Amino acid sequence: MLERAQRGDETTLPLLRELLQKPHVVEACGNLATHFEHTMVRKMSGKDLAVSEGLRRKLDCLRAELAGPTPAPLERLLVERIVACWLHLYHLETVYAGKDGMALELAQHYQRCIDRAHKRYLSAIKALAMVRKLALPVLQVNIARKQVNVAGPAPA
């Protein structure tokens, strides 16, 4: 059925729509971040299963470290973006490093691509830090009167 759907067979739509009521199917079929990640891992590892599995584990570790135990939906999206940017940046770095000799114009092109990818990576990191900072309650300590005032939502 999936092969027919991939070929554009519209008779599969009713069954597809029924399947897509299940969150894990939506995740498998509709998560573009995951599709990008799989594509990049295949591109970087080729047939080397050790590199492929190692890279997948590294990405999972990065995702877990950045997300923490209970990320908010926005934090999860930003973590996915950071992981995607990390993968893309290091893919470009690897391609550039693998070139033994190249024309100056091509080297400058690679450097511009790397610079842009690095800016996107840092921007995603900054956005996650900002979201987390905004989620913290504002704390005001009045030392003279030994008072602590908390404004904003209570911590979870």
C-alpha cells in the first residue's frame, strides 16, 4: 500500500488518512526534521554502518542533552533545529576538509556556506537559550528587609 501511495495512487488515501490518526505514523511520515536527518546521515556515511550508527547515536545524545528531561514543545522544536544545524555545519566542514586542492573561488564558496551554516547554528542555540530564559520566573531579592519577591509563573 505504501509503495502505491509513494507512486501517487490516490486510491490509497482513505487508508493513509486512517493510518495517520496514529501519532507514531505521523511522526514516521511527516517529521521533516527526521527525514532531513536520515538523508544527511546516509549522505555522510554511505555504506559504512559504523559511521551511520555512531552518527545516529551522537545526534540522539545531543538531542537528549539539549532537550533535558521535560522539554516544552517550543524547546523540542528548537532542539531539533540545533541538531539539524549541527549536522549540516559539520557536513559542510567535512566536505571542505576532504578537498585536497581547489580553486580560490571554490574555497571561498565553501567558506561562505560554512559561515552561513554556522550563523544558523548559533542563532538556533541563542533562540533556545532565550526561550528558556523567558520561561524562568523573575526573582527580586530585597536584602535590606529580607524579602524575596517572585513575579511571573511559578516554576514547574
